[in-house]
Amino acid sequence: MKAIEVKLDYVDKKVLSGYDAMIERVESSHQTLLNRSGKGNDFLGWVDLPKSIESEIARIEAVGNRLKKSADVLLVIGIGGSYLGAKAAIEGLNNYFGHSGMAIVFAGHQMSAAYMEELYEYLENKNFAINVISKSGTTTEPAIAFRKFKHLLEAKYGKAEAAKRIVATTDEKRGALRKLADQEGYDSFVIADDIGGRYSVFSPVGLLPIYCAGHDIRELVKGSFDTYHQLHEAKDTDALYRYVAARNLLYEDGKYVEMFVNYEPKLHYVAEWWKQLFGESEGKKHRGIFVASAAFTTDLHSLGQYLQDGKRIMFESVIDIVEPLSDVSISRDEENLDGLNYLAGKTIDTVNKKAMLATLLAHYEGGTSSILIQLKKLDAYHLGSLLYFYEVACAVSGYVLGVNPFDQPGVEAYKKNMFALLEKPGFEAETKAIYKKIGK
């Protein structure tokens, strides 16, 4: 089979009656992306990353190898796409109970004081380095984290040695972090102006932490490149168009929630990355599919009830890993008190696959449509293929929806209010206005 295949056998046939017309809209939107003629066309540097990043891989590996020799733990500081892409790939490829490279921990993606303090206590007794990721260096959450952990690093190793343990991934010429990196002599990588955070996993933003975690970034990028070639050059767009067309047809039919469903817990953070990608890209102008996720079979005992019998506003996109990386046979038990001897000799993956099929059938018959996305296997190559597939699908789907898939005005709105409430210099008028609004 191909790396990714999409099946619509469990999608409402009445909804699919508009499939041919929708495919024309999807194809037009794909061409808009390739022609760079749509909204946000100044943020399309990610489209060609599978080709252009090859020239940087050797240096990413060289810096990563230096970090591996000097430290056991890499603290990655960033928010949104500046950490979720790496987190998704690392968790998707790691052994459940160990890792082959550096331990990767994250900060700057939220503002929990308890998390910050406990991470500080953890790192005090670790040999660690920092990869700080920010175009500006002034984004509140990562800037606070970097300030705190840079001080710890300098206290442990001295300023000169600490500088060798910090890698900045930032703007090429502008911003506070670029100024600091040049001033202190940090190793640095560039976040191109035309690549937004949620589309940055195949840039140094994602690749450096993934490599430091012990994973093959050349295979990850090769998977993305082959999918790039398939979608944009070979015009083998069947899987892409099926997914985008089906989700938009379901949306127009009043199914406003897409549930990303996996049957492999290693995909948990792929789902988190996917939610940010689609949520931030499509949720605009009071439009867009609300994205959520569930881990089956675990959540079949909770959310599965709602999907089966709840309000008909949802559909599922189900990830099926066709070839398991490993499998375990179920043994026979002489007493058979649990009554499971009928499963003896079968494998855990077989049971998992039957549970998936049973759920697809039950949900379909109960009125919940499911788009089945088949991933050949879960390794670096195929994960790279999947992540790039979703990036393109998100951009094309955004154009079908009629929004700019590359801006985030809602995110900026919360930041403006937060700066006003924190009384940031330069926001005096906004502070006065917001205090009046809340009656302070």
C-alpha cells in the first residue's frame, strides 16, 4: 500500500452525494496553494521545506551531536508550533519506557508556576542544555521560561560554558533573541519569515529536538519529501482530496466537530499538534470545524458513548496503523476464569483492529461518519509523510472554507488583553480601557 490511504466507506452516503462538486473546489484550492495566489501567501515557505531543508540537515546533526556530548537533557523552550511538532514526533517515535538520545523536556508552552518550579528542581541535578525557540524573543510564555532557566544554566556552569549549551532558533536579523544570540555567541538556527510556527516541524524548530531525542530526521524529511512529490509534482492527490472533501462536506451538513481518533497511544501528541494546526488555521470569521481528539479503546468507555448516542454534530477521522511495529500473542490459561481462551493464539493488534472495525460499524450505523486514514506503519519515514500530509490538507481545507489558513487574529486578541492587564509599558491606554470594562 501507499504510505497514506484514505477510505470513505464509513461516511454518510447522502453527504457524499455532493462529492464531485466538492472535489472541484478542493482541486481549485490546491492550485491556489501551489500558485501562491491565496490569502496568507507570504507564509508559504513551509510548502517547499521537504526539499529546501536538506541543505541544513548536516548542520542540525552537527549541533545536535555537540549537545549530546555535553548534556543528558535538552530543555526545549517554545510555545504552540514551536514545541508541538517536535513533541509529536518524539513521542510518536520514542520507546514507551525509554529513549535512545537525550531526554527532552519542554517549557514556555504554558504558565503553570508548579510546573516551572518542579522542572527547575529536576534540572538542578541534571546535566542539561537549552534550545530556545522564538522569532521575537519577547513572546511572554517562552521569554519568562528562558529568563528563569538561562539563570540556572549560568549558575551551574558559568556564563561562558552556559553560552555553549544554548542554541537559539530565531529570526535571521531582528528581535531580542537574535540580538542576545549574537551578543553571547549562541549557536543559532533561523526561522524563516515565511514559515509560521504551526507549519515549522520540518524546519530546525522541529528537527533539532527530534534529532537530539535520537531519531532519524533524514528519514522523517524523506517521508515528507516523498509526500511533497506525490501531492505537488506527481499529482497523486486521491488521499488528500478525499480527506479534505469529506471533512468539508460533513461540515456543510452540520457536523461541526472533527474527532481525531487513534488506537495507538504514541499518537497522542500527534493529535495535539493536529488540533493546533487545524484549530488555529481554520477557526476564523465564526467559521471552521472544532477539532478534538480521543484515544481508543480507552475513550470508548467515555467519549465513545457520546459519539454513539450523543448529538449528531460530530464526525471522526480515524488513524489506522496498518503494520504494527511489534505484536504480542495472547496465551491460553488452564482455568480460563476470565473466559478469554477463545482469544488464545490471537495477537493484541488483531484484537485492537477488530475493536476499531467494530467501532467504525457501530458509529456508522448510529449516524456518526468516520473518515479512515490508513498509515502504513509508525516509523520516522511514515510519520514525516503523515505530518506533511496534514499540513497540506489544512492549508487546502482552509481555502475551501474561505479563510486565511496562516494568520491567527484570535491569538493576538488574548495577548493584547493580557498585556493591558499586566500593565506592560506602551499599553497604558489599553490598560485604562480594560480596567474600565471590568469595573476596576
